[in-house]
Amino acid sequence: MGAGHTGGPGEQAVLLLAGLADLAAETLGSAANTVRALLGRSDMPDLAADAKQDLTARGRLVVDRYAAVPPAYLEVLAQHAVARRASGIDG
């Protein structure tokens, strides 16, 4: 995927979401640094680490949800037909 590569709509959507997620993570990181400086809380690094873990887990769920390709419908039907023949149901 170079700069001149234009993928399909699915690939473009994934890239757009990844870019938005990166921007959001960067913005949250900056906001966390600002809050840490203002409040001077000793537990802020722990809170920021927890937020990073939560965002990473959420991103993984989103990618897994949309990256999974459902099985081809005709392939599933063919597998059922082969299984029926093998069991003698279609006789």
C-alpha cells in the first residue's frame, strides 16, 4: 500500500478508521499530558496507561469485527450438500 495505491472501499474505510483512531489517540495523549501538568496527580501515569490499554482493546475489537470475512454462501451450501450425500440423507 504505497502513496499511489488506491484500494477498494473496504480498504479505504479501514485506513480512514485507522487514521482517525491514531488522531484520537494522539489527541488523548496530549490532553492527558495537559491534565497531568495541571493537576499534578501522582496516579495520572496509571490512568493514562489504563486509557491506552482500553483504547487498544477497543481498536482490536473494531478491527476484528470488520476484518473477519464471512464464509461464502454458496460454499456453505456446497459443504452441506456434500455432508448430506456422505450421510446418505439425499439417498
